[in-house]
Amino acid sequence: MTDPASERRRMATALVNEDVLKSPWLRAAVETVPRERFLRPGVFLDEGRTWRPVTAVGTDPDEWLGIAYRVDTLTTQLDGHVTADEVDEPVVGVPTSSSTDPATVVGMIETLGLSTSHRVLEIGTGTGYSTALMCHYVGDDNVTTVEVDAQVAARADAALEAVGFSTWTVAGDGLLGHPYRAPYDRVIATCAVRRVPYAWIRQTRPGGVVLGTVGSWPWGTGLARLTVGDDGTAEGSFIGRSSFMQARAQAVAPVAGDLSARTAYADSERRTRVSPLVLEEWMPAFLAQLAAPGAQFVRATGSDGSPLRYLFDPERESFAEFVVDGESWTVRQGGPVPLWDDVERSLVAWQDAGAPEIDSVRLRVTAASHRYWIDQAPSLRWEHRIA
Ligand SMILES: C[S@@+](CC[C@H](N)C(=O)[O-])C[C@H]1O[C@@H](n2cnc3c(N)ncnc32)[C@H](O)[C@@H]1O
């Protein structure tokens, strides 16, 4: 019979070897917090097109521990309500809650630079596992965690209680932070946001840190680490690539249906200078979201089997449609915002600047705007004004 403690030590060693886990206190937390207790009633394992439910009850204990201590994301909810105990067969669905890959969670917690006196606000409780790792160090009274899904929050709270942490688990929209326990020294979000909510900055002490994934595409998103200033603004940079499920209130319905109706009326047509296929790469996708916030990238296939690509901004009723012709692409643009002109300008300037990585991008957040820029490329700056 597998010993859970030895599984935890094995996982901790793996994270140390990957150079993710560095702090002795965090190693102690990883070696102590029983991840398997946070996965109840069960998980969905990715089988390509379907998700196979595996429940804690009824699964061989060794197999269950083997699953729990995979250094992998474990999906615990599909489509906003389905849990593994509710289905017997593999199902299709979209993950809406999970225990994030411990390597990601541990890496983020390392980045927070926690000390034992810190008060932490976590957005996106999920299973509560990451909450528990932080509670282990700063104490449960210093951690407030907000989960938008009341049932997920209740399960996490029960799991936290069961392992000895009477933490502040709040069911609510984390985009609002949790003003009643502010100010915080650290804010950590384990769901992605289209932009960093100013509420998080306002609820953080000067000198405090806000850490979260910014972007709205399933790829091309970055982990922002901001330090809050005395003047109520926050500034910092993207410290790496990062991928999380979108904050529910900001999740956008994918553009679907009759795409030809959406692109019926073009205002311009021209050859592209850059292939739209670069938007399938991380950094160009990241830049596209800065240059055309609100735009979605859509892949499709024409009736003749040829690839089609689109940018749609449903809110601003604008589109760019890309049609391939041999090696080159033609773009048809329509609506008030020339989406591809804006994106392409950024992509060309970025290539001219030597294609710097995501950690060259800086961000300043005020109550009224979000400014992004790259120091080594003066033309690469984007200002997103709130309303
Ligand atoms: C990736 S999971 C969190 C993983 C978790 N930290 C862990 O390690 O188990 C993301 C969670 O964010 C939650 N979430 C999504 N939108 C949210 C919002 N607006 N406010 C608070 N939580 C949100 C989801 O319901 C989901 O449970």
C-alpha cells in the first residue's frame, strides 16, 4: 500500500529537480498538504475527446494516490456543474474547475515572495489545494480565498477544514476582490483575467504584490507580477507564459455559427505582410490581444478544404478574414476597427525589435487605464482605457 507521505516527498523532489520549488517552507508545505484530500469527490482524466471520471471512493487507493500526486492539472468540474461522482462513463465537457498542476501553483507561490506576516487574497479557490499550501506557511487566518462557484467553494472549504485550516473561503466574484478583509500584502489569481481588476490594486497595501494571468485566449496569455505603489497605481512586468481557465464573469462565448454572415461586408481587402498563422504561436497571440483587446481568433476550413482564419471582435462589430493563396494570405477587414491593421503593426514592430519574449512586456495599472509597453521597442505600447 502506497504511503501518501512518500508520494508527497517524491512530488516535492520532482519539483525541486525542475527548479520550481526552492523555499524550504514551501517544500515543507508540499510534503505536508495531502493533495488527494482536495480532489473529492473525484477528477476527470483527459482522454483526448472525452473526460474519464475517477472518484476517490471506489478507486483502488494506490491508483488514487498515483493520480493525486501526478504533477499535472486535475480537472474536478466540467461545464460549471458536473462532478466525477455524477457520471459513470467518459463524457465530453469543458473544464471549469481544477487542481492546477502543482508545478504551476508552486512556481506562482514562490514568485509571491511570501513572509509569515503576509495577508493573502487568492482568487479562484478551486479545490483549495493552493490555498492550503499558503495556509501552511502564513496561517489560515491570513488567507482569504474567493471562489465564484458556491459548490466548489463549499467543497474546498470542507477539505481545508478537514486538514486543519479554518481559512476564509468566500463564495463570490473574485474580480471584486474581497474588500472586507483588505488590505492584503499579496493577491494571487489562479484564473485568467482579461485585465487586472483595479479592485485588486485598491485592496493591496503599498509595496504589496498582485500576481495573475492576463489574457482571454486559451494560449498567448502571460503571468503579470505587479507591485502596488503609494499612489494607488501598480506597475510590473510579465514574468512568463501562463495559462489558466478564464474568470467566469469574463469568459466569452466562442464565435461560432455562420461565419460567412459575419464577414459579408468588408471595407477593405489586401495582402497581409505577416501570415495570420503566427497567431497560433504564443508571443504573437499575446501581442494580438494587446493590440486588439476583445478580438477572438478563429480557425476554420473552407468548403474546398482550404484553411481560413479570422479575428472577430463581436462587441465592436469588427472582423478580419484571412484567405490563403499559395504562400500568401489576403485579409478582408470590416467594421469600425481595422483589427488586423492594428495587430499586424504590432507584429511587424515586434519582429523588427528582435522578437523579444513575454518577459520584456511591462504593465502599469491605474484606476482609469492599463498601459503595456516594451522598453526596447518604443513603438510597442498599448493603452487600454477603462470605459
Ligand atoms: C484553475 S482553478 C483554481 C485552482 C486552485 N487554485 C487549485 O490549485 O486547486 C480556477 C478556479 O477559478 C474559479 N473562478 C473562475 N472565475 C472566478 C471568479 N470570477 N472569481 C473567483 N473564482 C473564479 C473557477 O470556478 C475555478 O474553480
